[in-house]
Amino acid sequence: MLEVADIFRSHGPAWRATTHLSLGQLKVMSAIEQCRTAALGGHVLRCSGCERIEVAFNSCRNRHCTKCQASAAHRWLEARQADLLPVEYYHVVFTLPAPVGAIAWYNKTVIYGLLFDIAAETLRTIAADPRHLGAQIGATLVLHTWGSALTHHPHVHGIIPGGGLSPDGERWIACRTGFFLPVRVLSRLFRRRFLEALESAHQRGQLQFFGEYTELANAATFARWLAPLRTCEWVVYAKRPFAGPDTVLEYLSRYTHRVAISNQRLVAFDERGVTFRWKDYRAKGRTRHKIMTLETGEFMRRFLLHVLPAGFHRIRHYGLLANPVRRASLAKARELLDVMPEPDTQPDDPGVAIPAVFVCRHCGAPMIVIEILERTAPIRAPPKRRGQT
């Protein structure tokens, strides 16, 4: 199967010699190029059943790597399964308009952080209003920064239980069946609060501007630039509720650890460039699914647009699901919903089988490590440019 790593290994060295990249982008390229190769070391395995010998190279575990995120998503979902409640779950999306997305590229930490916090504040404020729900809610928000064509398109997906605790914490208040919160009300508050926070960040000197946006550093120019954004529509929409907790997990497995493009979407890599499948959401029906070819350098540039700042969390929990209060909040919710929590089964319990770390793909028997292969390259170092030794 064609992989993003093949494209980086083939054209990356020459492209890096002519392109300015951040250290974070260089490290992502390095990790993806080295992932599951001899450079990172690995194991020699022997099957305890059919005696086959295989070599398994180590993964880079970079959160932008197309090959590593499936296992990371699986581990994260196992930890989240105990958090699910037997209620409807809703999916709400908050999207930044294109002008704000354009300056977000140079201010990722500030603007992505505001996108998270203002979306969560909007949800909690409207939910707490007695005219709508009148409850304290919880939400898990996931940041995506791309459109289907790899363009810069920052938005957050919110996964939210359909109800919450009453203000005194003594009742569970459920949403009306099939309806969470009015999206028009969410959109108006989100727009107002985000623009207020963005203006405040500008006044504190937290925003940077380059190229065609340099003049926005001036307060008066920035105020004029903001004016049209106060009247245009900001996209906030809610999808139909999930069919049940199992479908929530299935959905989360596809969204929480997704990267800008999966290897499965790649079609071809040749002298014309990189060809991949994408979905045109402006079209309808089957015509949405299209094929696009980008020059190889442009494909790599678009992929690296979505490298997040070091230490930036792209999955965050708010309200009842915030880390400091999650355990107590969920316990109270289960008590009010008259639901018993799933019993914990510890790995060292006699009745719990510990799965094998490596399993033979031919006969299904456990595989035994008979040799460890040392890595030959530091995983966090940026890749070498053409001509370096």
C-alpha cells in the first residue's frame, strides 16, 4: 500500500533543501520517514506455534503519523469506555471562518486554544440556561485543522452526553429526545465570545502577523478587519444523536486520533505528483467523492500545515468530564440514572487472561522475542538535508 512515508522518503530530502520548515515540522517528517524501519530498531520474533520467524520494527508513535494512530486510538478508547453513560450522545461542530483560520496558521497555540475554550464555554453557558436545558453538562472536544483536500480548516468536534446535572447536583436533567441545544443560539454566542477573546489577545500583544496580514498588528486596522466578522454567519451545527454508547465509541475511534490524511486515501504517486481521494462537501450525492492530484511539494506542504505546536493537547474534556472532577461527576450521574458501573477487572486477577503482545498472523499463536534490534537513529532529530552526512 502506498504510504505518506514513501512520499517523504522519496522527495523529502530535496524539498527540505529549498523550503523553510519549523523544527516541529522537520521532526514530524523524520518520525514518519523512520517509522517501522530498521532506523528505530525492533524485535526478531519466533512463533510458538508454527515456528515462523519475523522481524517487527518499532513505531515512531508520533501523533501526526498515519500508521501509529490506530493503536493509539484503541488504547485511548479502552480508557474512555468506562466514562460512557446510558443516554443519547450528540455531536456538535464549531468552525472558524476563513479569515480567522488564515491568521490562526501563525498563531496556532493562541487561536486553537481559544477555539477549544470558547466552544466549551458556549456549550456550558447555553446548557445552563433554564430556557434551554438548565443543567451542568460535560463535553469532549477534538481539534481538526484540515479540510478533505488538506487545506487549513480549523474546527472542533464536540461529543456531548444528552443531559446533565441540575444546579444543585441532585437530579439528572435529560435533553428532549433527538434535540440537544439550538444551533443558532450557539452560533451567535460563540461568534461574540470568540471575537471578544480575539480582540483581547490582540490588545495583550499575543498575536503575530506576517506577509499580507502584517498591517493587522495596528489596533485600528485590526478593528476594521474584525467588523465584517461580527455580522457574517459562523458555522455551528449539530448532527443527529448517536444510536447508543457503542456507536459513540465507533465514532470516536474514527475522529479522536485522525491525522490530516490516511494512507487508505492515497491513490497514486508518480511524475505528476500525489493523487488522493477527497470529499467535496459543497457537492451532493455521489459527486461529492472526487480525485485530486497535487504536485508532490504542495502535497507535503499541505500535510505539514497541520503539525500542532509541541505540547498542545488536541483532545480536551470540559465540565462534568474535566479530568479533576470526571470520576465524581460520572459516579453521581450513574447514581441519579440508577445505573451500576461496570466492575473493574484487574490484569492480575486469576480469571482474566492477559493477551499476548505479539500474535502470529498465520496461526494466531503467541510470538516470542528472541532478539532485540537496537535503533540506529535518534527518533526526535530532524531529518538530514540533501548533502549532509
